[in-house]
Amino acid sequence: MVEKMKSQLLHMAFDLEDRLIKWRRDFHMYPELGFKEFRTSKRVLEELNRLNIENTSGIGGTGVVGLIRGRQKGKTIALRADMDALPITEENNVHYCSQNPGVMHACGHDGHTSILLGAATILARVRENLKGNVKLIFQPAEEISEGGASTVIAKGVLKKPPVRAIVGIHIIPRFPSGKIAIKEGVVTAATDKFEIHIVGKSGHAARPHEVVDSIVIASQVIGSIQAMVTRETDALEPKVVSIGQISGGEAHNVIAKEVIMSGTIRTFSNETRQRVHDLIRKTCHYIAKSMGAKADVKITKGNPPQVNHSGLFNLLRTAFLESLGKERVIEYPTPSLGGEDFAFYSQKVPGCFILLGCGNNKGKGNNPLHSSHFDFDESILPVGAAAMACSAIALIESKDWF
């Protein structure tokens, strides 16, 4: 029965294509920022109620959790989708363009929410054959640092019943349209923010010998940080330190007393992460002290790296090949230096984060994520729904992934 059910997943998903597209366009037209997904969560609840799926709302503010209970008792597997949009003004000329000024679904979360609703529809239809439960997590605020995932986890989303494993999905232009891309091990980077506050002594620009020039010190700090990254950490271990903001000074003829700059740190391992943190602090303090200034360094940890569980990876790869066909499944070797708060779940239970390609040669899906022109080929939605449903069934049935 299970094998027959898995073989029919793709067919069941493509039967839902029109509904998936309708959901996606509705979410796309009315995007909402993190922790403000009031309309989105209401629509999700309406669909879960229509499917007679047990649900709870208001998790972490706007999060929604559905629970599909199988006929037989067994493990509980979670599937997660993020719901929030970005503060971007959409520039696409489509009839489903954002109706909320300055807010846009530019990272595919409208697709993720629709995909999980599609998977929920499929799983609700076969619940009598499930030997366990499926928890559907519609998460708020993925785009907010240390926002949605950590908030709903703190509210107990992985408990009652306890989740044994979790799977997430993300649409991405990096891979061809409709391909499920899966990788073992590290998938995304730790994403930390830092702010450096340099305090010198201001004075007339004509008498620099009487002051402590914070701008000159800042320029040395910037160069030294970049050199430090390449010279004091393992060259074979990927990492990026980028300074994106800098401000200082009030007039062209006054040497600035203070400079504030901020940036991001991207690393794949906890060891390199801590090493880079320590080096930034040391570099800033030594340079500032040597030039008579003070430096305050604040580093805020963001998402941890997402590391796909090897057992889940192997099981899901096999399940996808059997249910979706080898032409729709690819493995990829290189992780992304982007961040994803799905990693917080994977620190609590075994997790696997899969990617759904949306790049094609017809224009849609070729603009980068977070672009004001981002859009995607909606024919990929059934593949995503089938993959998520397949993940839940395969993990419920398997006994050897943990």
C-alpha cells in the first residue's frame, strides 16, 4: 500500500496544480512582513480547516501548526514552510503583482506556503494509510534575524507530539526549473552581524596632529579585517566578512570623533565562526589602542549553519528517486553562504533542507532572490508538494535513518 501511495504522489500533486497556483498568486498579491503575516495565516487556517486538519494558530504571534494524525501510532515528522515577505517594492508587470506598497514576496515564501498546503492536501487524503503523524509548521519571520524559527521552537512547536525529524524546502534560481536538489552535510552558512564603534578625538582638519582621526583608524581596521580573514584562518575553510555600512563625520573640515560600521560574517563551521569573531575583536582593539582611540565591537549571532543529517539525506534521496524520478533529482556539492533559520530546528532534531530549482530559459526564475523582479515558473509547485509529501511518508515508514 505504501509503495503504491508513493508512486502516485506526483500524479496527485499535478492534479492540484491549478489550486497551487491560485494559492501562490493570492499570497503573492498580499505579502506581509515578519510577525505581521495576519492575512496569510488566516488563509492557511481556512485551508487546514477545509481539509479537516487539526490546527493551532498564534504560535509565536502569527505561526500556524497543523497536525495530520495517521490511523496508526508512530513517529511524528514535521514539514516546515516560511510565510513572510520582504520590504521591497515589486517591479514585475504581472496581474498578481504585490498590492501592499513596499512589501514583496521576493524570496519564494509564497511558493513555500503553497507547496506545504499542497503537501497537506495530499497527506490528508492518505492519512488512513499513515503509520504516524505529520506536523505542518507554517512559520513566521524567517527573514528576521533570530526571529521566526527560534520563536516558534521556544513556544514548543517541536513538542506535543514530539517531532522526530523535520524537512524544509526553498525555491532557488541556482538550479533548473522543477529539479529537487539535495545535499548531505553543510547546506547554508552561519550568518552573524557585527558593529564596530571607533571613538577618537575630533578637531580642525588643518591640525590633524592634535586629534585622533577615527576615519583613518576605521580604514586601517577595514583593510586589516580583510587581511585577517585570508591570513589567520584556514584557506580551505570558506568564510566571508563583508562591511556593508559605515558612517562618520559631520563636516568636511572637521576630523571625525566617531565612526560606526557594520557588516556580516558568513561561516560553515562553529570553529571558524568563533575564530573569526575573536580575530575581529582583537584586530579592532589593537589598531584602535595603537592610535590612541577606543573600539567597541558588538557581534550578534544569527542563524547557525544548516547541516543536513546524513541518515535523512540518504533516505530522502532514495525516496525522491523512486517517487519523483531520477530526471527530477540532483545532488550538488557546494553549499551556499546564504543563511536560513531552518537550521535552528536542525539543532534540536535531525533535519534536512531541500532545494527546488526555478531557473529556466523563459525569463521567469532567472532573477536572483531578494530582487524586485524575482518571480518563478509556477509549474514547479506540484514537484515541491510531491517532494514534501514524499519526505513525510518515507520518514514515517523508515526505521533506519536515526
